[in-house]
Amino acid sequence: MKIKFTSGEHSGKIMEFSDVEITIGREDGNLIQLLTGGVSRYHAKIVRLEQGSWIITDLGSTNGVKIDGKLIQGERVLCAGDVVTVGEQKFEIIELETFARVNFQPVMDEKNVAPAGDETPVPAAQENPGEPEKPQISGEKLLADLKSAGNSLFNAAQSKVRNSSNNTDSSKLPPAEGHVERKKFKRMFNIVFYSCISVCLICVLKFVFFPDAPANSTAPKSIDQSRAVIYFERVEYDAVKKSAFRVEVRIENGIMSCVLDDVAGMRHFKREIKITGNYENELDILLQKLERSGIFKSKSDKEIPEEAEKDRCHLVIVAGNQLSDYRCSPNSASAEFQECHSALKEFLFCFGLSTIAQNRTEVEEDARSHLRNAIEKKENYLADLSYLREAAREFEAAISCYEQFVPAPPELKIAKSELAQVNQLRKQKLKEYQDEFERSRRRNDYSGMMTACKAIMKIAGERSIAYREAANMLLRVRKLDSQRRK
């Protein structure tokens, strides 16, 4: 898939992707990272279906996705020439990957006539005026000649066999031919003989050392994603405060569904996500962590005390032939459950849903922590330019937390203002080091060019266009500098 930016600082640049799923947003983990206004952390994604078509899906962003200026609802099929608007950024779909089509050429007869229904004329063979015209050979004549040649070959072979049957002594063959025949026979005999000996020896060793091993034993296989089921539920209820909190996450058949109802926090969320592309690897990692946690061997009380029923967690894992049905109170959760809960939270972070399983108090604590870390990194960016990128990420995480509440807290406005300042500072520093690279290039200063490239890579995100350009240029400069030293 190939796109072209039509607005913003990357206007005119073209990006090409070979991935079947392309994510768009402010976060570094997106394939298309857009540090412009109006773009959510995980704004949208583009997916290629098995039929070959491409669809774009809005991931619940604040400002939505527009195609040719019209706001879409849910999913929309993409076509070449569509102009996609994400926040303040626009890009055009130049080319969509298509599958190669195989055309079978029909077999023609001797008159070179195309089959019925095919209006395309068969091209005539090019004539060379310097050579005599070759005679036309009909299909019947060619078949007769082949049959005649086959009969003659068969007769010759039959006479050779008849002659050899009269004299089977290989010593009467010519010296060279007899030697070759004996050598081939000896080689074949050795192969068969030693193969039989090896098989017999393996069978004896297996019977002696592994007498109880089943004949069809196989190595343990990894967990099959299509057969794995993960269900997580957390419930909090307080009749006195009239607060109710419930979150449910279900992963089954490559689809994750999430539901959140928080009455006190005034939050409601529902989403269904298909786990494809790179996220399949994340699901494999999650399943491996759940298996290593020991949750399958751990036992939980099926009956939770009545006073703890208002605050409980429920985790069900089905993987292969193993089943774990674990219920607990967060205050009495075992180490195995905590490890599974942490692994599930890391998996949800890939989709921007790390706070979905937290109540309002926990989300507010995370938001304050992200905001505090972001301000600290912003103030100390001169010590390390990568702090600018990390500060922007922390501000975005804080904004993601604060945006869940209605009415919005005052910290949301502060975080957005600080994020705008950080992004403006990142653009300014990128421009300074890009100019420094050009000045070093004109002076043939390879050391200065490499220093500028490294600074750009620290400031820009790993998924951004500026980072890729700087990384490629750094490799080229290093190669040129190495050749110059030689």
C-alpha cells in the first residue's frame, strides 16, 4: 500500500507499506505516527482483508476519520485516490496492493485458431526474409512421426535385452562397461544394507532405554490461538455510595471484546477488536505468560466471603487441555493471579486500553503519575534529547486517562497545553538538527552529519518518517566515512 501526504510538515512525502494492518495515531507504536492536532493516541487502523480489499476503521477517536471530507461511521472500504483526513493531517491513497492474476494460455491446433469466445487474435510468427520458409507440419504427421520413432526405440531396446539374456556374465562385457555396472550395484547394495542396519539399531535402543514411551509421542506444541479463550471480569459495588463498576474483557477466536460500565466515574465503553497482524505475536506472548504464571496449578476459593463479594475479580483461561477458573478479591489475590493480571494489562496497552480494568481512583493516580513524569522530563530535556519524546508520550498517557471523566478535570487542559509545547519544541529541535546536517554535508564533515542524525533519531519517534530518514542517512554516512578512511 502506498500513500502520499498532502498537508502538514510531511506534505509531498510518500510512504509505502507491506503490512496487512497499518495503525495511525500519536503513539510511537503506530506505523503512521502523526504529531499534529486532533489526532488520538490510537486514532484509526487500515486492514487488508483476505479478499484483497482494504478497509479503514475508526478506533473510537475524538475527532473521527474523514474520507474525501465526509466523516465515516465504523468501517469504510478504501479505493485508490481517496483522501483520508485524520485530525489536521491529510493523505491520499496512491496505490492499493492487488493480487497477481494468472492467465492460462490456451493450446492452439495446427491451424493456429483461437478457441471459441476468445476475440484476441493469435499473433503470427515473425518471418525472417533471410531464411527459407519452414514447411508447415500438421498435427497428424507429427503424431505419426513420434509413434514411428517410439516403435524403433522400443525395438532397439528389446533386441538389446534379448542379446543380454543370452550372455549374463558381466565379465564378457567390455571392460569399461562391466566395471561401471559392478560399481553401481555395489554402491546400491551398501546403501540398502547400512540403512537396514541403522533402522534395526535405532529400534533396539528405543526398546531398551525407552520401554514405556508411547509410539505416537510428540513434542509439546505451543498454544493454539484459535482454541484459547481468556475471560476477565472485575466488579465493584457499594450500595451506600451508590457506585457500581464492572469491566469485562473476552478474547476468543482472534477477537477481543471489551465492556466498561463505571457509574461513579461516569464512564461507559464498549469495543470489539479483531486481533490480526503484529498483534497476533502479542497474543502469543500473553498466552505464554499466562502458562508460565502457574495459574493452572493454583486453586482459588469458589465461594468468596459475602463481605468481599462487592469487590471481586474473575479470571477464566482455557488453553489447550488446561482450564483455570479463578475467583478472588483484589485484596486477597495470589501472586499467580497478579502475574496474569499484569500480563493482560500489558496486552491491553497495545490497543490503548491499559486503564479499562481500573476504577476511577486508580485511573486518577496513574494520570497524576504520568503528568508528574512528563513535566520532569520536559524540564530536563537538555540533558538528553530523548526526554522530549518520552515527555510527549507521558503527556499523551495522562490525557488518555483524564479524557475518560465527565466533566473533564482541569488537569486535562494543563496536559494538552504542555503536550502542544513539547511537540512544538520537538519540531523546532528537529529543524535545527536538519539544518545542522545540511551545513555539515556542505563541509564534508562526516562526524557532524552523524551527530545530527543521532540527535534527530532521539527526538523523533521510532515510527515517524523523520526517524526512518535519519536512520537511513546515518548508515549511508557511516559507509562513506569508512570508505574515505580506507
